[in-house]
Amino acid sequence: MALESLLILCSGGSKIRTLIRQNGDYFGVKKTIEAIKSKYYWHGLLADVSNYVSTCDVCQRVKARRHKEHGELGTIPLPSKPFETITLDFITGLLLSRSEGNTFNALLVIVDILTKFALYIPCTKDVKAEGLGYLIFKNVISLFGMPANLVTDRDRAPEPNYRALPKDDWVSWLPMAQFVYNQSQHSSTGEAPAVALMGYKPELQINMSSKPPRLPLVIEAAEHKARDDQKKYYDRNHLPVSFDVGDWVLLNGKNLKMVRPARKLDHKYLGPFQVLEKWGSQAYKLKLTPAYNKIHPVFHVSLLEKYKQREGKTPPPGPELVDGEEEWLIDEILEKKVNKNGKVLGYRVRWKGWGPSEDTLEPLEHIQDTEAFEIFQEKEAERIAKAPTRKKRR
């Protein structure tokens, strides 16, 4: 091979892209470097190719991450009194069960962080915010006052852990299940939750002779030790990661409805989205596109990945401020969706600066006053005029 073909001057992403395509595209940093080194060389080859491959937009969306999961365990401050901080978990997938004229198919478990005292409350899996608020008021606030903190994992739907309950009348057994749990010693505090809360262990038989002891101070020490142990073991498999306001990140789409018909064909990561605000130490508020305007914009750090911007490329545009309100710009209206009865379901919209994965189906009232809709109507009129007419059969 001639020396001139080995020693070349190369700089800039366009030249690297040309060399990569000549060598059959790329399959990662190491293989790409080896393929190019066999024919070409320039000063800084390793750094240039590594940067080019790592900033590939498609690769960042589809490739699985091999690093530890982001985010250290953020421990909740130990409350100063019972039911100051509570956790909420929903147990779904239960069979229908009737009680007092009502039908239930889910279980709400409320746990006091300090004492571990648990409340088992039957409900439905599609309970709304108003219904959930009433359940909390009836079972917590009316007895213990307003909690200062409420902790829940909105993305997690725990698999039922109550298989021992009767299948069709499990609601009637909840009081006994709650009683047994609160009577049992908890591993974190070393005491039964009932004892930690009330200072004594309730008995099934009547016994008026004994006086309730004071809440053992050892519970607080045991709780601190349990928290330290939990954080130590959790952080072994997690990376401390943080983002700044204005950073661009990709969002893991495992908890969102997939765009493509099969999960395997869908992008693993969505975006990029811009960080608007940091919530606490482990969550971030993102500026979502119209395709995701129905979901809550705050996500845990474990679902986010830093987006690597390729030099020379600008991030996709955000909304513009029109009459004091943010509006996303329409690039093109692609088609009108109609059902078999001729009813218009909506119009598929391509947003300016965004790809097909961000297309949305919008109602007429959202687009009828836009220039893009006028253009779409003109194209539709031309298409109908050019379409051949069919003769009716006699």
C-alpha cells in the first residue's frame, strides 16, 4: 500500500463520516477505529473517531447502557413523630372482591416511615386523585393529622404479595392481615410496628392490668442503622449522576407507551429533552414535546442519560412564546386519520425540528388556524382533483 494512502490529513465530522461509510459504516468505537486504521491515519484519529461514534444520535437512542444504574439512594429524613412521613404503594392484579356493597380490585398500603405501622385499604386500580385524597383523609389525617411528607413511586406497580388471602373475599380478611403484620417484629426497628406506634402490643384478649410502656428509644437508633445499611448496599450498584438546568438528556422509554407496534423495534431512549428544573436530589423536570404532553414531566435520575451533542448540530427547537403562551411550531401536517365510518379522528402532525417518533395526532381545533393546515388543505384539494373518478355500476 502506498505511503500516501496511509498518511492523510483529516479533520471535521464530514470527512470522518465519508471514511466510515467507505468502510461499511460502524459497529462501535473499537471496531470503527480498527477499520479506519487499516487504511488511514492522522494525528488524533482515536479521539476524533471516538467522539464521532459517541455522538451518533441513533446509537444513543437504541443502544442499551452497560454502566451501573444512575442515582444513589436518597434516604428520607427520619421523622420526629409518627405519621409525619408516609409511603403509599398500590397492589394491583387482585380478583374482584365485594364488601358492604362496594367492589374492589386493588389494595392501597400506607406505611408510617418512623414506626413501620401499616394500613391496608381496599380500593380500585383506577382510583382518581380525589378518591385517593379521601382515602388518605379518612384513614390517616382523621386519626393522626396531616402528614408533612408523602412518598410514592408512580412508575412501580408492585406484584401482589398477598397470595395467601382468599381469592374472592380478600377484603374481609384485610383487618386480620393488618393486625398480624403490625404485631410482628420489623427488621429495621427491632420492634413490632404496633409497639413502636402505641407503646404497647395489642392483645386479642382483654387485659386491663398492665400499663403501656414508653416508646423505646432504641427504635430510633435501629432505624438509623437500617437506613445506613440500605444506602450502603444500594449505592454499590448505582452511579452518582447529576444534571444542570439547560442540559440535554435522553429519557428511558421503558415506562412509556411505545410508538412502534413492537417494543423491540422502538427506541430505548426518547428525546433529547432539555432539563428545566431539579427536584430534590434525584429527580428532574424536563421540557417535553407535544407527543408526551399527557405525562408528568418529572423523572428520576435513573431514567435519564446525558445526550452527547455532535459538533455543528443544533439541538431541536423548543416552543415559541406567542401571546404569553408557549406554542410548538408545526413543520407539516402529514395526513388526516379517518375511521371506517368516515369520522375524522385527527391529523398527524410533524413538529418543526423533530423526527417521526415525535409525531402526534391532533384535533382540528389545535391546527385549523395555522399556515401548515392551509397548505395541507391545498394539497388535499389537488389530490382529490387529480384522482380518477369511478363510474357507478348499473
